Amino acid sequence: MRARAPILRAVSCWFPEVIGPWAPPCWLWALKPAWAPPRSPVFGRLEGGNNAGHTVVAGLVEYNFHLLPSGVLNRHATSFLGNGVVIHLPGLFEEAEKNLEKGPGLEGWESRMVISDRAHIVFDFHQAVDGIQEQQRQQQDGKKFKVLAQQYKATYPALTIDTEAELQQLKVYAERIRPLVKDGVYFMHQALHGPPKKILVEGANAALLDIDFGTYPFVTSSNCTVGGVCTGLGVPPCHIGKVYGVVKAYTTRVGVGTFPTEQDNEIGELLQLRGQEFGVTTGRKRRCGWLDLMLVRYAHMVNGFSALALTKLDILDTFPEIKVGVEYRLEGKPIAYFPANQELLNKVSVGYETLPGWQCSTEQARSFADLPPQAQSYVHFIEHYLGVPVKWVGVGKFRESIIKIF
């Protein structure tokens, strides 16, 4: 039986942010048993749309991606948008054009891009409706049934559509995208059974946005957890290899929704300022708080991490002490689970473990031994609590700022 292929260079770029109501963790999956040197790697995007985004730093250039997979910067790889992705055509090409202006890394992207013929297209009016629904969700305030009924009665009176203008625009984009579209299931089958290669699967959103396992109703419409690899790309479960969780050294959230470890105070403001916590898509400030290990452990239950990539450790450099959420309590009693019910989640209180800070810069650290003892202890505390090893630690936004531990 062939051994699973580990990701060797997959996370050697920086993952400064994962956009969504609850940022950490996001996921990387390594697919395809490998028994020979890899050829022509494949980077697959399995779900989501251009309402989420992330930043990738390559060399000295900082790219903002929404629909394009991170691997599109690799000129020797094929990037694949799977059937689980919802594609806004104007957004796709506008994104490519904006990033082309930043540097040469994206040149020729269309020649190394494949789009599943089962992927869905979203139009401008879908996005407008989504905006209206988001406003209505924020106004619910415990009146979910009435708000839902009103949505159907009102049928979006604020919505306007210039049908002819949008159709003319789409005809132009249709001709550009036509050469990229292939049968996605057959494409992935060939990638898995052809010449040996590494396949990296990228999730667009974090686990707490998963439609089944996230903080409903503040979720996306797809499965962001590991099962989405199968449903979003047409990959059989037997081909899933390593599962790497990407988690910040603290916790962030965009928009409304429960956030047990949020620090709505000077601590939260400092995390937001030092971490430059602004949404790539919306520009909104992210709400910030201490690392919530109850949340991460729940994500581990659903995904089964092989290892973690702990990013943005350097953001904690100035804190004299650092708190970590390690326990949820309901009515004063500890609970061992992550509540699915938002009303219960709103009522939890958090038990914290206080760890000493290191109060010095970690940005020049290039090995685990270079980190201050207190920073090393922080990483070990996370590992011990979760029972999952930390494989990478990020102390900056450049490739060389990723410390590989093993």
C-alpha cells in the first residue's frame, strides 16, 4: 500500500487571514498517495465564492484572492475551481486584473486554470439579495420566525436588476471563460490516477462557517469542513491524506454572531491594530479576542487534524500575559461540547488559562529554538490541550517567516 503524500511546501506562504464570521481555523488537505517524485501539482478550490478572501504574500508582493486558488501563483501547477465553488464572472476577471497589476506572478493564469462544468454561476442580483438578507439577519433580535416570513412576503422590494445590461456583460465573460471549463469529475479522476503528483486542496472558509457544523445561521451555503473535499471536488474519501488546520494565535470574527472569547476593550483593539484585522473582501474591522481552544477542539472533532499551522504568533509579542479560552460553562457548570444552539452559545462563560507573555519581537525567529521560552510554552500548551502537533509557526507575512518544526 502506498504511503500518503505529506505537504512539503504547501504552507510555505503566509496565511495572514481567513475571511468569514469566524476566522480560525481554515483547512488544507493533502490528497493522492505518492510513491515517486511529484509532477505538475494541482491546487483545488472546493467551495465558497468571492464573498470570502485571503491574502497571500509571494516574495515582496501581497496578493488578495477571493475566487482564485492560492496555487495559481505557481506557474508549474494547475489550479482547479471545483463544482462546490460559486463563481461570479465579473468578480473572477476583475480579481485577476487587479492582482496582475501588483506583480508578474499571475501572468498567464488562464492557461493553467481549470473550472468544473458543474460549478454554479452567481449573478449581481444574487449578491444584492444576500446583502438584504444579511441586513435582515442583523435585525432579527429573537424574532426569527417573523423575519423569515417577512422575507418571503416582501420578495426583496429594494432589489433592482438591469437585466439587459447584465446579460450583455455576461456574454463577454462567457467567451473568455469557455476555454477553461472541463468535466471536473473526470479532471480530478485523471489527477488522482495519472502520473504521481501532489494535490493541495484549499478551503475558502473556516469551520465555523460550515452549513452543518458552523454557528448557524451565520454560516455559508457549503461544507467548509473536510467532508467538503469529497462533495466539492468529486474526490473519493479514500484519497484524503493529511489534514492541516490553519489557526491564528488568537481568534477573530467578522460581523454579527456569538464570540465567547471576544475582547471588546483595549486588548481587542490592540490585536486588531497589530494584526491588521480588516476583511479582504469588505474592509470591515474584525472583532478580536483570545484564542478559543474549545472552538479549535470542536473543529478538530469534525476534521481530524494531522497537524496545525499556527499563524500570527508575532501579533502577541507585546502582551505581558496571554489568556487562552479552555473551558465553556453553562449555568456555572462546565460543558465538554460546543453548543449548536446559538441561544445556548450566547449564554456560555469562558474559563481561561493565563500564560506569561514574552514581550519581545519574534519576527526574526527562523527556528523553534529561536523563539523565547514563553512563546515556545504557548505553542506547547496548544499542542497539549488539543493533542495535535503544531507543524508550522508563523511570525510574519513572508515565506521565510514560517518556522517549520518537523
